[in-house]
Amino acid sequence: MVNELKKGDILFSHIFTYDNIIPGYWTHQGIIIGFDENNIAKVIESTTSGVRIVDLNFFLTRGSVGIGRLDLNDSQIQTVIDWAKSKLDYEFDWQWLTKNDDNKYYCSELIWLAYKQIGIDLDSNPGFNWKYIYSVSPQEIYDSNNIKIIGLLKN
């Protein structure tokens, strides 16, 4: 399955320590932004350390990882990646009960905004609801009708 990864794929991670904080099974996510000279996938994500790039191997250490893919052309994928990379080293958004582009990003807010750059809203529950408040969670993006789930990397 690792050999089938493509730029623009969204990775969904289940980190059990966040089960009581983040609604839904999936509690973290990132985007495959490319591959290094050894063909190791690079993932952009936002953590409490801010927006950063990590190796896929590190991303996999956190727990189960699902893979989602959108039907996009190369230009659209590059626009998503370029926007996300332009946010490298930006701070983590501790106000994760809302979603906006305030130059601070929690993980799913970064992914949601990256795909909004090409006109795709991945929030499957936009607006207010009691489960997700006004935020966009990894589970909401996983549930989006725009995403095809293609498999698991680690279970």
C-alpha cells in the first residue's frame, strides 16, 4: 500500500490519547507532499509544534493510518501542496472549536484550507453542530463525499 501513495493523498491517523478530546475515530491528519531521493513519502501536518514536514515513517508511529484520495489533476494537487507548504513554521491554532484562516492552524484546519484553495470544501458538517461545534475535524474530512478511502497503512 505504501508504494501506491501519491502526492495530495490525505493521511488520517488515530491517536488514542486524543479520543476524549477530538470527536470521531480519526484524530490527526496530514497531506503527502512528495517523496525524497529514497522514495520516502513526506507529510505536511500541524501539531502543537506548528506546521511542519515529517517522514511517513514518523507519521506511522502514532497509530492506525487511513488513506484518502481526491480525483484531482496535477495542477490542482500542486496548488494544494504549495499552499500548505507556504504555511510551514506557522503556529498551532489552539482555538480548534472554530475554523478560519488566521495564520494559525490545527491539523484538519490546515488540510481543509489547503483544499479550499482549489474550491473543494472537505468539511462534511459545515456550520454549527453539537458534535463538532464550528470546527472541522479529521473525521469530518474522512466522511467528506469528495474523498475516496483507498486503504489503511497500519491497523
